[in-house]
Amino acid sequence: MSPAPRPSGVGPILTQLFRDLGLEPRLREQRVFEVWTEAVGDPVARHVQPAAIRDGLLFLTVDTSAWMQQLQFMKELLRTQLNQKLDGEIVREIYFKLGPAQPSGPRPRREPAPPWLQVALSEEELGQVERELQAVREPGVRDALRKLRLQARRLEKFYTGRS
């Protein structure tokens, strides 16, 4: 009795299936999302993210018009860096669109608020700030001053230990 043939791994089977279905080029294109940050660097990736890729046409979402203008000058460099990481001429052309650039991958941790911002002000302290600002007629200026005065009160209370 001969030993049973050893089963093949899933990887080679899927690779052959994708090749037979003609999906291999699409899978190579999708690697753009995996290599993006490494290929372009963190400073660029914070403002620009791949949105879609189809038939070598890469669509990028850019968070500001200033970045979009700068990227027009960097288009060929981006294409070259990506294709180097992808080991082939996968990206043929790059198009930009303005919108929120949502990073793919883990989001950076948000810094906690400073502890003095957690200091509560009494109704009396809030009223006093409002009375101080009554003479200011311009709403925008009054709002900015209110924010500054409230922060100053919280800081003072925090550092002097008054409750």
C-alpha cells in the first residue's frame, strides 16, 4: 500500500484559481493598499491615501488642495516608488481627488487632554467670566475671549489647588 499523497497548501491552490479566473492582475493591483505608507512615507501618507485602482489607474484621495497641487509635481516619483515596492509596472497613471484621506491601517493614538482642562468651574465663576465680557460687542471676539478666560480660570484653579 502506497502512502497517501500529501495535501497541497491553500496558497498554491488559490494562486492557480486566481490565475485560471483571470484575477491575478487585480490581486497584484490591490497590493497598492498594503505597500502605500512604506512606498510614499509617513508625511505623504498622512495627507494622501489610495482610494481605488483599476487597470493600472490609481485614484488617490488628497486632504487639501495645497497637497493636491504639490502631488501633481510628484506624480512620476510616486508612481516609480510604488512600482518598485510592487515589483513591476502595476501603476500606469495616477489621478487625484479632494476628500478626507483615511489612512488604511491602525489609527494613531490621540493624545489625552491636559489635566487642567478637566477642572470644573462653578456657576459663580462662569457668571463672573460672562460679566467680564459684557462690554465686548463683537460675537467672534467675545467667544474667543470667553474661551481664553475659561482656560485661564481652569489653569489658575489647577495650579493653585483651589476647588
